[in-house]
Amino acid sequence: MKSHRLLSARQEALVERNLINAILTLRSVEECRAFLRDLCTPAELQAMADRWAVVDCLRRGLPYRQVHQQTGVSLTTIGRVARYLAQGNGGYQLAAARMDGDSHG
């Protein structure tokens, strides 16, 4: 993650919180798509979409090589996604569970 030397850790946390709050104001897929397309470069958005595709594959129990063949994502990135899926902050698991229809995440 890029470090902003001009911002304190508290200021960086506030900037991140403001971004998250902005995302939480979005009410539809179309609004979220428009926001992300304005916020991210096409490569950044593609990288996030790729990682999310990896989450789905890993949750279905596919081996890394098969995930790579299906998504084109590097084995290094697949490993990183797997690590965060298993031992991260719980965000992948929560979102995936909610998309599966489990509102309790």
C-alpha cells in the first residue's frame, strides 16, 4: 500500500473511512459501477474483478492450476487471495456468504 508521508496514520485512516462511507452511499449495481469506473483505472478495476473471480473458484475447491487456467490470474495472486480468504480480515468470506444468500455472513 502506498504510504502518504504528508498524512499521519490517523489522517490516512480518516481518508480511508471517508472512501468507505462514500461506497456505502451507493444504492445499485449501476451506481457502484459508475463510481468504481471513475475511481479506478481500467487495470485496477480488472485486477479487483480478477481477484473476486479467484475467490469464487477457491470457494468451489478448484486447485490453483485450474483457477489459473479459468481466470488467467497468476499463481502468486491466487495464493495471496487464498491466504486472505483463509486468514484475512473476513471481507471476502462475508461478501461471498452474502452473495450466496446468507445474510449473517
